[in-house]
Amino acid sequence: MSNIERTLSIIKPDAVERNLEDDIKKIFIDNGFKISKLKKVKLEKSEAEKFYKVHETKPFYNDLCLYLSSGPIVVMIIEKDNAVLDNRELMGATNPKEAKDGTLRKKFGISIDKNSVHGSDSIENAKIEIDFFFKD
Ligand code: UDP
Ligand code: MG
């Protein structure tokens, strides 16, 4: 049965800065994702704070928001069957040191904060995050 989902993927500043956009897009396509919308933006810190509000009580929140707003990011709606979970699997663990071989974070991540990609963690959050960037 077909279960096409949409999820939000972000190529974070560390990866955009290293010109990894095309490599990462190719990996999504090779893994069966369609990139249905894409834009490159630079967030204000206040916008990053809104995006990551779920983490506002965490000790890393301020640095995380400074980081996400530190340079251009590439924001994409990607879709396929079971896109939310399949993207999380393709991304790998939050800490690149713990990410499995073949995952984006294992390949490209530098550290737990500079881990190259973001992906929505549930269907509900995917909808919220897609709206955050692509609501017309
Ligand atoms: N993060 C961090 N330090 C930590 C945990 C997380 O800098 O100890 C950053 C990291 O960039 C991560 C983001 O905060 O991607 C959001 O954390 P989350 O737990 O939601 O991880 P993710 O869903 O991105 O795997
Ligand atoms: Mg998360």
C-alpha cells in the first residue's frame, strides 16, 4: 500500500558552507525521495528560536539558535512512502559519532551541533515545520 508522506529536511549551515548541497540532494533522490520544494534562506535568530521552540528549556538552545541562524540553509520538502521515518533513518543519530555507516550525519556531520541536516521527527511536526517555511 502506498503511504506517501511529506517531511521537512534542512541542510544546516555547516553543510551549506562546505558546498554539500548537491551531494545531499543526490543522496535523497538515490534513496527514493522526491524533492518537491526547495529554498535557500538565512534565518534571523528570532526565527530560529521559533523553529526550535520545542527545545527552549534545553541547555543547548541558545547556541543551537545562534548556529541555525549563522549562515544560509537549504530547506526542502521531501516526499516518499514513510518519508518521516525513512528520513530520520537516512540522517542517522543526532551525534555523528553515534551515527551508522551510510547515514548523512556519519558521512558529513562534524559534531553534535554541526550535524549537517535536520529532519522532522513525526508526521505532526512535519506538518508544522513545512508550514513554518512554506506557508504561502
Ligand atoms: N543539539 C546540540 N546538543 C545536544 C543535543 C542537540 O547541539 O546535546 C542540537 C543538534 O544540532 C540537534 C538539534 O540540537 O540536531 C536538535 O536536537 P534534537 O534532539 O531534536 O536532535 P535531532 O532531531 O536533530 O536528531
Ligand atoms: Mg529533533
